[in-house]
Amino acid sequence: MNHFYRYMPLLLGGVVLQVLLFGFGNALKQKTESSVLLGNDLFISTNCSAPLVIDFTGFTGMGFAPTPSSGQLCSNQWAITGFTDGSLSFGGTTTTGDFARGTTAGGVTTGGIYALNANGNTAIWIQPIGEDFTPGDLTLKVCNNSGAVMSNVDIDYDILVLNNATRSNSFNFSYSTDNVNYIEVAALDYTSPGATSPDITTVNRSTMLTGINLVNNGCLFLRWTGNDVGGSDARDEFGLDNIQLCAAPAISTCEIVDVEIDNARCVSNNFVFEVTFEVESGGSGSYQVVRGNQVLATGTESPIEVILANNSSSAPFEVTVRDANNIACVGNTRTVTPQACVTNSTCEIVDVEIDNARCVSSNFVFEVTFEVESGGSGSYQVVRGDQVLATGTESPIEVILANNSSSAPFEVTVRDANNIACVGNTRTVTPQACVTNS
């Protein structure tokens, strides 16, 4: 797999870039009826030409936290066991001792977790000693937000080894879909030699994890386990870098062909169309009409009807059909040119204003006030382009941008959640950088 995306901003708390890389729609999590917080899950890429890459850029060995500061890793993604200073659970905080040994170029003797900084490259680095990481586990959580089951996942990573001690140690791999029952992958096992070497060497490991059937919104847990194997005295140092993940094409004869658009029309305010297709071979019997990774409709056979509620847009977009249980089985794309079914509305939203903007801890918070002069469904959205920032039933609506480090202005407005043609005037928000060191 090639290194197309760098995932450093998410690991270090830069939520805005996570949204840009992997789609803000799947990163939004509802906090209350009137506000949302941005999530920080790692999502497996559905494109093996552009896999998810975790290369630890910016990590300086400063520990782990659910809202990481500069130089830290996000504990919502990492869990660790096997150190005298305790264990790190997902979502925990540990910023001292074994979990925060700082940076090194290798050649340390104190047990713990470091950031390797050698030859311009950064990796997570572990020095095992008698009571540290012998045994111990390093577990990474990655999730599926594709809208479908992932049958197989490709994994590729680099083990970095400083074999500067006479004892040999293992650095083996296993995985789980429930963080309880782990499956060992013997083909990825590694044991450092007993004979010493003064240089850091790189050992690549890769395989396809087959038949995992990771459901949509489910998570995959990847574990690297260290332990003593042979010899005596001091132990070698180990690093992990360049983790790459993607949903691998299923080994399947499934084939979807002849995707076509039919019977497009307005039904009241809704734009409705049908997607016809043929399953020439294979197929699970459950199929999705998708626009990128957005699932528009699901059905068991052709045609599948798609309904775009309260549609006021006539901008063309592409759709295709894929097997819901095998996202590698996908048909040809077709362009849909929708009709603007909502052309007139008695709803009117006016006097949109920004108020009470401030930092609350590391979050940038502001309120959006507005007036509904006529019409209105009683459900309203604060939007930034097509991104829904918050929803509420009346003015004001509070918006929370979690861990905000950006001061770049952007425009927002208010629209009726049930009639997107009813939209108010735009206002410019100039956010405060509430996270100043990240």
C-alpha cells in the first residue's frame, strides 16, 4: 500500500483535519438536541490506493489523553498494559512515568514508552525491562464507518528494532472485533535475534485479515504483544511505525452490472428516483445505493427506490450500487440530475446573528440567534455549507467546536431541518483558537 494520507492531526487532537480527510458527516456525534461535538475515531479506508496511515508524526513521548495536547497520542485510540506504572485503558489519561519517557534516538535503558526520533522519522518506541512489557500489550482501535460490512482488512506496518542486547524478545500481532477474544496471526510474529547489532533495523509485516466481517460502526482492535523469549541480561528496544489499513477487496465472484437511473420525478417536495441493476454472480441479497460513502437507500433486489426529502437542489451527483455485505462488490456509476422539488416556501428565517462566542476549556462555543417570520417546522439547523453543526427547536442554538485550534473565519446560516429551501442570511464566524499548543 502507498502512503497517500498522513493521519498525524487526528492523533494529536487536530479534529478539523480529520473531518477534511475522512468526511465530517461520519465524525459528528450528537451531544444534546442543540449542540454537537466532533469525534476522534480512526476510520479504516475503503480505498486501498489511499489507505489510512498512522505514522506518529508530531508524537514526542509526552503520554496519552482522550483530548491530547501537543506531543501526546489519543487514548481513545490506544490502550496499553504491562508496565509497573499501571495500565492505560481506552479513554484514560497518563502523562508521566513509563507512559511519557519523551524522545530518544535509541539506546535507552529505562523501561517505558518513548517517541523515537531518528533520521527525521518518528515512531512509538518501547524499552522492555524486567517488569515492563515482559509481557505487555499495545492495542490500537480502528473503526468502520463505510456504511457496510468489511469482510477483509489489509494491514501493513513496520517494526523497528535496536538489537543492542543479548536477550531475544518477541513483538507479535493479534486482532479482535470485541476487545476480548483475540486471534493470533503467526505469520506476523517477530523475535529479535540473540546476536547484537548497533543499528536500528526495519522489519516490514503485512497480511490480509480475512473473514473478520466488521459491521458498520464496529471497531477492530489491533494488538502488538511483547515478551521475553531467550537469553539473559538486558533487552532489545522495539518501535512501531507506518501502520496502514484498508478494507481489502473480498475474494468473491460477486459482480454487479448495468446500473441505471429510472423513473426520476418529484413527489410532493421530495425528489424520487429508482436505481436498476443486475447481479451477474455472487451477491449477498442485500444491496445499497451509495453516493460516495453515503448510503441513500437499501434493498434486496432491483430496482431500489431513493427518496431525497425536501429537495431544492438541481446539482448533479454520482451514485452506484454495492453489496451491503461486501463493499468491494460494486457496480458502475451513474449521474443523477435531480429536480428542485421545493421551489416555493412560505417559511422565512431572518436576522441570523452570532452571539456569545468564547472558549470553554479547549472548545470554541458560540450561539446563533435568528427569527422565524413565517412558516417553519420547529426544527432548525446551524449549517456550514452542507455540514450540520447543531440542531435546535428555537433561537438561540449553541454550537460547540471541540478542541478548536483554528482561527480561520467561516460562514454559517440557519435553515429549517424539514425544508432546506427555507434558509436565513449568512454570518461570518471568526473562531478563537482555544487549543493554543497543539
